Amino acid sequence: MSLKDEVKIALIKKGWSQRELARQMNITMSYLADILKENRKPKERLKQIEKLLDIKFDEKQEV
């Protein structure tokens, strides 16, 4: 499953939008979009997403 799909499912379960996730992370929507498209892979932000959404990404996605 892609990073974007995992986040999308977790957001639905939490009742959040991508905009809300970006707000909680204190980043822009475009920066979040880059992360979800895997154009950027900042480890600290991926860990922040995991914590906020209570999920765990595959190790291969964090490379």
C-alpha cells in the first residue's frame, strides 16, 4: 500500500482532512502533498505523521 493510501485511510478513521493534518503538523498543504506523493521523505515529518495518526509505515517507505 502506498504512503498516500495509508495516510488517507488513517485520516478517514480519525475524521480529519489532509488540510487538518497539515495544520496539526504546522506545514503547508503543498509540502504535505509532496510528502504524500513521496517526492520528499523527511524522516522527522514521517514520524510526526505516524504519531498524529497512530499508524506505522513500512521501513521501505522511509528510505
